[in-house]
Amino acid sequence: MSDKPARVRFAPSPTGYLHVGGARTALFNWLYARKTGGQFILRIEDTDRNRFVPDSLQDILDSLRWLGLDWDEGPEIGGPSGPYFQSERLDEYQRWGDWLVEQGKAYRCYCTPEELEQRREEQRARKEDTGYDRRCRWLTPAERAEREASGLSWVVRLAVPTKGQITFHDEIRGDITFENRLLQDAVLVKSDGWPTYHLANVVDDHDMGITHIMRGDEWLSSVPLHWHLYQAFGWDPPVWAHLPVILNPNGQGKMKKRQIMQPDGTIVPVYVHNYRDMGFLPAAMVNFLCGIGWALDGETEIYDVETAISAFDIPAIQASPGAFPAEKLDWMNGVYIRNLSPEALMIGLVPFLSAELGIDEELLRHDARLQLLLPFVQERIKKLTEAGNLIDYLYFDPVIASPEDLVPRKTTVEQVRTGLAAAADALAQLQSWDEASIEQTLRALADDLDLKAGQLFSPIRVAVTGKAVAPPLFVTLLAVGRETVLQRLLAAMQLLP
Ligand code: GLU
């Protein structure tokens, strides 16, 4: 396949937030534009006013930007083929609708919705396929004139061939043959003068010079009709490539517009903004989405977007549906987090920590204690949202649910009490408050008291952090600070029976 600069588009309708499936479609188009040095166009297909969801447009733009999928033409930036909102291009569709009627490729249909419904009812009663019977297609000029004169409203329908077949090519699925008799004379212009998806989509792809249409599989069934529309206009169709469906994580059913509950109770959301809010990194998300229906080399899972751009190719996209591998995303995100520089990690974490702990972002950014613990946090989290729980004791006294939490197995309450008291004493007397001194002192103390390290360290950990698992003990104590450590050891001792 040639790699001439491609003009590709992502054409969402503002009828819902950006779904991960939509994001994958946008990404593949964007990759191909970047690979070929072409343009990625964002077009908003907002002709279905009944299904309009007001904040969905902003969500789509924000989500694409968060993923780094910048568009070369489209909303907010314009471009030579604008406007990029279909609602601002109505004249164009009207003009082409009229043109098709003049050319005899389309016709005005005066049947009312009630009449159509009644006929469908009759078809159902006769156990026939329901559909428009094309009666307005065959009206004589006189009958037509009569209807026009009586002021009936009309829609424009495409006059599709009723016999024969067409064969079109899909870059992913190969040649597909379709029987024309299965087609309807689809509506192109509605009675209110607005275009349907079919007309607006085909006119715009032509007007905007789109070379490749890459979109979800659910649109494959529209191609025969679009093929006839291109034919009627006398235009060459772009290259079609229909991306495989994304299935639910369990491999059953298409991933729809609702979050999915896994058997273990975890929730798999479907909107891109959910993933942003859950603490996924955009680079990890992009890497992950690349792998749904496409693979770099069948082996390498972690690769950056530049690598994906240079290797991306449409025929290499798989045709069969694949499940949404939710666990892989968690793993990938952990890998991306561990690869961040300390500065980048701090930048990524601060908004999450601030929101969770209610602490000013500026304060967090410059907190040396937090910086001290950051490398340990980095090793342990798979999502940015998991960090707060690992370091909240830097800012708040722990809540110890039960005194038993302070007492390790095979250890008596008395041993814990003595251990905590002796640790408080020893730490109070330390010459220098540094990690090595803290470690040395506590290890020596365990020996003196004839305790195993864990028998002494775990009560201290719980007393100071409220957790059984936290970053390594000595650096934790260092970060929390001597005064606070001593206070918390005493508070813990008072909890003991
Ligand atoms: N507006 C359609 C959608 O919401 C676009 C389909 C296409 O790309 O042709 O998915």
C-alpha cells in the first residue's frame, strides 16, 4: 500500500463521551496521518439533534488532547475545509441533495411517517421484510406536481439499483460483495431539511479530500449505500478500512456505553475520562489502545508512540474482534509509571494527591518528605490514584482500627509495649536523624530485647503509618520526622490493653 500523505478523519457525533472504542479509532487514524505526513481531521457529526449531549463535545476534545491526538484541522483551530461542524454545513448538503434529485439519482418522497408505519404494520402481518416500498420513486410527473402543489412535506431518498450486486474493497477485510436488492432507498435529506448521516458523511469526506476512512466495524453495513452515493455523485470513494469490534473483557459481547463489572467485582469503565481520573498515564493508554486490533511485532508490548507511528500499517490491522484486556492496561500503566523521571512522577501525582488528601498542590510539590518517599511509591503503584494511600501518614495521624493490629503473630502485648517504649527512647536520643542511624538503632534494639526484627518493626510501622504495608520502615520514619514519630509511638502504646 502506498504511503502518500493521507487525509484521514475522526468523525464523532456529540451524543456521548469519548468511548475507548472511539479513542482507538481516532488513534489509528492519527497514527496513519502522522506516519504518512498527512493530516488528521476532526469533524463533528452533529446532525442528529435529538441525541445531542451538551457536554460531550468538550469531553471529546479534552479526551483527545489528553491522549495527545492533536488534530490538524477541526474545532477550535479551523482549516481550509471548514467548517468542521456538520450543523454549519447545511447549505452544502441541501445543494447536493437537490442536485441528486435534478439528476434523477434521488427523489422526493411524500409519504408521511404515519403512512410508512401503517405499511410496515401490514408487511409484518404478511410476514414480509419491512421497508419502504418505493412508491414515490415511481410517481408520474403529474402525480408529483399534484403533491408539490398541495404543499406536502417531503424527504429526499436515494434511488438505489434494485438488482445486481456490487463488490467493494476493505483494506482490512478484503473484497465484499453485496446484493443491491437488500438495500433500501435510504433517506438523504429529512423533512426538516437536515441531512441524514449518510449524505452528510459522504459529502464531507469528498469535500474534505479524505483519502482513507478508518472507522468502527458497525459502519461496514453502510458502505453499500455509500458506494451507490459516490456512484451517483460520480466521485471516487476513499479507501475503506473497518476496525474490529472491541469485546467486553470476558470476550463476550461488544463493549457498550456502560461500565462493565468483572466477576471479581472490579469495574472496567468505558470512557476515556474515567481512565484519566483513575490515574492512568496518557502514554500508557495510547500504547494499550494500539494493541487492540494491531500489534507492533507480535511480541513487544511496551513501545512508544513514535515507534507505533513508524510501524503502523492499515492491512496489518486484524479483522477479528478482540476482548478489552483490562488487566494488561493496569500492568502497562505500572511499567510507564516506573519509567517516569522523579520530576515527571511528581507532576503527574500532585493533582491526585492534592484531590485525595485535600492538601495544596504547591505545598506538595515542594515537600522534601514526599520527595524522599517518591521512589518507593513509584515501585508500588499501578495507577496514580494509588499513591495517596501509601503516603497519607505524612500529613495525617493514622487511625489504628484495633489495638490487635499493633501485635504481630507470636508476639505478646507486653513485648510490643516494651518494644515501642524502648524504640521511642532510643529514637529520642539519636544524635543524628538519618536513615542509617535509625536503622542501626532499631536493629540493635531488637537484639537487646531478644525480638525478631519483624516483632519490633511491624508495631512501629503500624504505630507510625497505620498500615501493615508501606514504603521501607527507616526511610518512612526519616520522612515522617522525629517529633511526629515519637508522638505516634506514645499514642500507640496507650491503645494497648
Ligand atoms: N458520526 C459517526 C460516529 O459517530 C462517524 C462514522 C464514520 O466515521 O463514518 O461514529
